[in-house]
Amino acid sequence: MHDWIIIGGGITGISLSYELQKVGLSVLLIEQHEKLQGASSLGYGGISYWSGTTPLTRQLCEEGLARQRELSDELGMDTEFRELDLLLTLEPDADLQTILAQYAQCAIAPTVLDSQEASDREPLLNAKEINGSLLFPHAHINLDSFVKAHSEALQRLGGKILYAKVENLLRSGDRVFGVATEQGDFHSSQVVVCAGGISRALLKASGINARIYFTHAEAINTEPVELELRSMVMPADTKRYQLEAVTTNADQDSKWDIAGQELLSPSVDAGAIQFSNGCIRFGQLSRVLTDPYAEINPIQSEAAIRAYVSKVLPKIAELKGKWRNCLVAFSNDNLPLVGSLQGYENLHLFSGFTSPTVYVPALSKRFAAHVTCKADNMIPLLSPKRFLNF
């Protein structure tokens, strides 16, 4: 019997498990794959601490950056935290004032670069195919290293990790007392679903509804290369965010529980990041498919990613690489879902992070303090129950 069972061992689950174990609670983390397969395995790892637009998100950004700065020393393993530029490229026909309006409330204002200034800062950019860029101060970690460092620290503190597939939640009335897995049943006082894009389906299988959604994200990973990408590159007008915004309204919500639906045409964003070991991850093709297990044609997807990235980063688009896909969870208001679910006070959701690398470390620490009787004024604001009127 454990105090807490955490379902999902990506950046959210491993961070929360570590913080709960650190405050003296016994934790069992259950993760399906020994090698990461979810969003933590395909994310860029950027820390957008400049992006807070409200008092709540600005505070989270400040706390998240501070936490990321100290974690390598605390965990005893390098998460590969580093500072680097973020270049948000503008398409040739982009209206600068319209784009700037999207970033007007950010805690840190961008520096506007013309196409030549942008390509001087990042020589791999194709200056002829962009209308400049927005420059932000940014930071970065290696998500694999982040997860590994937390995993080892969690186990040193006495936390347990089980690699197994969770089949459903064990319930009695309005309480969840554990989980059923392919390796047997496990019991606990509290359960947290940190399963990212599969969270909705897992809860639904147990007869529980939650307003959490997912996209199928696809990108290409290379082996270490000699090319040097100096900055993290992303589009200023991110199509994935637009896609998410129009598929989570009340009219669309019921469609998420109908298998086989494609709620919107796929979108492609031309971005790239190079890791400390020289590997590059580029592109993100996003699909809104209601079936989390839908099959995707990798050949067509890879061609679409390369064609789009070739306009902005032509040399990177030519690199040999391996197509990968995963699910990415999100909410309908760009804020994470943190806290107990309606009707189940000991069943919690910790997912839907649009900016996990900046929000997760701060909220993991806050959540652990909150459940050990130290009241937190932020956690209730992020509760899944905020959608009760839906």
C-alpha cells in the first residue's frame, strides 16, 4: 500500500513523484514504457520563461526557471540546462503588427529582427523565405536527461517505479483505491493521472470524464551532425496552438469520444532544436485524431515535414533522420489541469501542460506542499473543476 500512485513517467509524472517522495510520502510511479514514448520523448525541451501573460503564469514562469536552474545540483545529474536564443520566424506575408499583438502581454517583450539580422544570428535560416523574426531570451533542457535524473533521485529517496500498462482505475463509490495493471492490482490512498495524451482515454475507460485533449505530434530526429544550429527556431504564428483552440469548444467536445474522427486538417510548424550531443529534432506535424491509437502513414508525414521545414531551414530538412510520433495533451484554456476531479477527491489530474518545462517543476513542488497541509493559493485556480459549468 502506497500513499500515492502516479500514472505516467514522463516529465510531469516523474517530477511530481520526486517532489511527493521528497516531502515524505511513499510513491509508486507506474509507467508503461522503460524507454520514453510520450511527449517527453519528442518535445523540444524549450523553457519559455518569457511567456507569462497573467500574474499567475508570470509567477509560474519565474518559479519554473529558478527551479530548472537548481535541479542538476539537487538531483546529482546534469539535466543539460542552458541559456540560448529563441528565434520565432515570420512568414513572408506575415503582418508584423498582428503578430506582435499576440505577444503584447508577455513578461518579456521580443526584439524584432529583419530577415538579414535573423540569418546573421542563425546562419542556417533561409533569409529569402522569412520576413524577419522575433528574438526572445530562452532556456533549454534535455527531456531525457531530466527524466533520468529525477528517476534516479526518486529511487534513492525510496520511491518505486513499475513498468506496466495501467488498464483501469479501481473504484468503490466515490473513491479510487488503486489501479489494475497487466502485472496485477496496486493500492494507494491517492492516485494521480499524469498520462499526457492518453489521460482522457484512461479516465473514460473507468467511466470518468475530464476536459483534457490531445494531438498526434510528429517530428524527425537525426543522429549527431556536424551542422551547428545556434538557436532554437520556431514559427511566430504557431499553427498547433490555433488548431488546439478550435477543437475544444462545447460543440466539438462530444466528438472527442467518437473513435475515428479527424476534427481538423493537419498543420505543420517549421522548427528545430539541436541538443548538446549534436542531434537535431525538427518539424512538428499535428493531427487532431480522436483515436489515441490511430495509425499514421510515416512516409507521407515525413515528406510533409521536410517540405515545410525546407523553406526555413533547408540544410536541416535534408538531414537523414527518423520519423517519430507521440500524443501531446492540452486543455481548452492553455492552463494545466492540476488537482482532484469532480466526484473523486482522491483522484487527481496533473496534465494538459502547454509549457511543461517551465510550469511542471514549479507546480510539482507546489502540489507536494499543498497536499501536505500547506495551503497553496495557486493550485485551486488550476483545478479541473474550473470547467464544472461546461
